[in-house]
Amino acid sequence: MIDVEEARRLVRQRALRFGGLSSASWDACGSCTCGDVVAPFGLPRFTNSAMDGFAVRWEDIEGCTPECPVMLRVTDDIPAGSSASGQLTQGTAARIMTGAPLPAGADTVVPFEFTSGFEGEEVTVFRLPSRNGNVRYAGEEIPEGERVLLEGSVVSPSEIAVLASLGYDSVSVCTLPALSIVVVGDELQSPGEGVSDAEIYDSNSFMLQAACRSIGIEPCSVRHAVDDRVAVSSALAAAMAEADLVVSVGGISTGEYDFVREELERLGVSQHFWTVAQKPGKPVYFGSRDGRGVFALPGNPVSALVCFMEYVVPAIMLMQGRAEPGRLQAVLDSPFPADRKRYRFLPGRLREEDGRLFCSVTEKIESHMISSLVGSNCIIECSPSAEPLPAGSLVFCSQLPWAGLL
């Protein structure tokens, strides 16, 4: 049995990063860049107007007031998408729309509202803008050659907008790992089906599918295997044949019908760890074969979710070239029931107050009590301790990716 930090280290060490894939930038949302993205030109690409109005030379309008306006001759009309026909000279102005290139000779844009309007061949300026005002200069936002996205950046709608504005129609991203789920147990039935007195409804497969989707992964398959060696082996083999990462739930402890670990060994999976000094989730397993990862999680729902969040999610992030989820520090609102010998994880509620984070554990703390997850937005953790941690203690916690702060 190893401790939690060693288990985390082994996951970091063994989680293999996937290769690059040239993907259409608008299809890359949720993926992670495989390399830096550099601006091929500056943004804005050319100096342009930030307002609808008139491009002018500051020296021609300097000193004008409502009582002493300045009249200029309009010599050009520049809508967005068009270029100036010539250079501004003394006493002239160009009618210009937002985003249109600033003509040579001009250094300031007078807003439409400060003038006599767009009609006619002359315009009267009644109010002064600031000198060089309402002008967007070439490269002022992003200089040419600047790294706009670093390797490992998550591509969101914001990044896609920047990529498109820089003319990228594709970007090299890390592929999303294909993930397969296997749930094990004679006692499990799907919701909507009838159950006998000794059977229960399967919640783990639905919980884990939803958890995967919350981090942008759509499981490629979900299988149910009864407590039979052949059935377990067949389900695991099929999952490994199609997925980069396999997550099984149940059948991984030391019971007479717990066959998952033995069958993984028969299938040639190399074990990196099995059993971690933690509560809940002690019998969690991690192994690999031919570049594919396998996690076997305990069957109790809270144990399964804790192990998924602590080990599987970091592995998925690392496989995409992304940073591991960060842990937060928060102040305990109420005592934390620490374990004497094992690192303890408990669902909790995390809130912000006056710029500080506070957390409290849920009332139900046993690993089979799935209702303890309702309303939880974090997992609180604590090193072994002979006594409960008192309220006011500082602890680490991980925010659940589908839940915000309270």
C-alpha cells in the first residue's frame, strides 16, 4: 500500500500525452494546443478608426470650440473594407466608418456626434476629441510574432475567436482520449428496470459518464459485467481494444467475487499501484498496457467519485497536455473527522466570503451514502490525524468541475 502523494506521482509519471492533430479551429473547442501559436501579423492588422466620424489632421482642428468651430472639405469616403483613395492634406477630412483604414496624413478621428454630420462636401467640427483619439494602431493589441497561445492552452470560444482573427483555419491540438467505462456487479440493474430484493440500481456508470462530460470527454462505451471471470475479462478486453483510458468500477477489492485485478493481470496490464492509504477508496488500482491507462475504482459511489476526481481527472488532463486541476486552500467552518491512519477525502461545500474561502463537510460521511454528494461542490482532504481537525483549520480542497462556489 502506498500513500496518496506517491499515487499522485505515479499518475503524473505514467499518464501518456497524446500526439498532435491538425484540427479545424472551430472544431477544437475543449482541446489543448500541442505547441505555441504565434501571431503571423499584428492586430489590428492596419491602423483604423474606432468610431464612425471623420479622419482629420490634428493641426487642422486644434483649438476649435462650439463658439469657434472649424470647417473642413470632405475629400474621401472610407467605409469598412475599403482603403483611402489618397492622402489627407491641409484643411481636408475623410468620412470614415468604424474599422476602416486610417488614410495617410490623418492622426485623429472626430466622432460623428462632434460634427455637423455626414451630408455634404464640407463638415463643421464643433468639439475636439483627444489628440490621436479614436484611432486603433496596427499591432497595438498583438504585435507580429507574439505568442498568443502557449502550449497546453485550452481552446475555448475565446481562443477560437483569436485564432480566426489571425487567419488560422486549423490549429495543432492534442486529441481527446477515448475513454471506456466498465461497471462490475451481479447486483446492478439499470434505472427503469425491475429489481429483486437483493439488487440495486446502477448509479456509478451514470455518475461517471456525467463527470466525464463535465470535463469535455464523451465516453466511447459503457459496459456492465456480472461477477464472473469470463464476463469481467471480456468486458475489460473489449474496453481496452477501443479506448485510450479504461475506467472500471467495482470488483477491485479482496472479496471472493472481486476478479478485476486478476483479470487485468491476465490481460497483460502492468500494475503501477493497488491500494492507497486513503479513506474512502483504499482499493483503487492504476495500471497500463501498450500506452493505454486503466483505473479500477471501488464500487461505493463516494469512493468511486473521489478516486475519479483525484486520479482519473488529472490523468485525462495530462494526456491532453493540460495542467492538473489545482487545489484550493480553505478554512474549515466545522470540525473535519480525520482518520488516524489514512488520508481522508470527504464531499463538502465551498463558499467565498469577504475574499476568503470557507468549507464544511457534508453531514453524511460514509462511502456508500451517495446522497452526501447532493449539494456538494468540492472534495475536502486531510492528512492522518488522531483527532478531528477543529473549525478554523486550513485545509486543501478540490472544486468539482461541474459546480461553482456557493
